Amino acid sequence: MNIKPILESIVNDNLLHAKWLNTLSYMENAGAKKISASEHKEQVNLIILKHAAEEHRHAYYLKKQLEKLDGNLCKTYTNEELLTPNHTKFYLNALDVAVCRYLKQHFNLSGHELKFAAYLFVTYAIEVRADELYPVYQQVLTNAKSKVNVKSIILEEEGHLEEMLNQLKTFSPDWQKHAELVIGIEQEMFDSWISNLGEQLRN
């Protein structure tokens, strides 16, 4: 499904736009918490800390952008203040569970090793998604002459993608084959999320 017309409808409606920003903020925050949860108690590298900090900052930045629409909108992450809340709240967790199942089967991992491998592949798939989604959103914002902008997030997500690629290359020589499968799992979830979002906008 083409997301651009959906984003155009959202950006043209102040309340929907606020909920969209809040939904993105929720997802960035959920991603930051997932990254922190995957950390080893002692073996924590600089990249993991950087990613968690930047995802938290993205969540904060998107929440701050709400002030450009109306400072009184979407103060919390309650269902009423998110778009397609049920799909949104289970998205990352469902992806994590599916990827863990796949990695367990193919690499026979468990414990922290499984958590770390899932962090690599799930984060990679999410960065690929962000790399597609945010530029389209920014284009819609620019066309609508909106005060909201996500250019700084686009630059940081591009950097994240490069970092994840480097880590995956050291994880497995045939990382690409596994990464493509994980991206396929995420694509199905994204299509379902977008379909649900389109349905919500029509009702």
C-alpha cells in the first residue's frame, strides 16, 4: 500500500497529525527501551548506548514537534492519543518474538547471545523501514508547508543503518540472507499496520 496519500490525509488534519507524531514518538521510545533491554549486564558497547540515547531523543524530538501544531494535544501514550494503537503497541514486540524464533532455529542461540542477535536484526529491519518512511513523511511536510520537520531524524537513521550493517557483517558471513528474511517478516507487519491505519482514517 502506498503510504504517501495516507500521510497527506494525516498532515492535512491537525488532530490526526498530532496523533501521528505521537505514534512515531511512541515507537521510537519503544525501540529505545528494547535496545536497553537487550544489553548485557556488563558487556555494553558504545554503539548500543548511542542507539538507545538517539532513539530516546527521537521520541522526545517528535513529542516536542507537537507544540508546532497545538501544545495541548497528545500529552500521553494512551490509546486515544495514538493512531491504530493496538497494532502500534504490539508491532515491535511481535517482530522481536518472530525474529528470536527464527534466530533460535537457525543459529541455535539462547540467553544474551539470542537477545543481542535479535537486537542486530530487528534494529536493522527497523532502520531500513525508517530510511523509507521518514523521507516520504518529510516530503509531505515540505509540500504542505508544515512547520513540523524530521530532517535531523533522517540523518541519524541513515547513520544507524550504516552502523547496523557493520555489526551484522561481523555477526555472520551470510548475514544478508538472514537480514532479507527478517525484512520480509517486518514488511508483513508494516503492511498490516498501514492497512489498519488506512481503515481507521476511512472510519
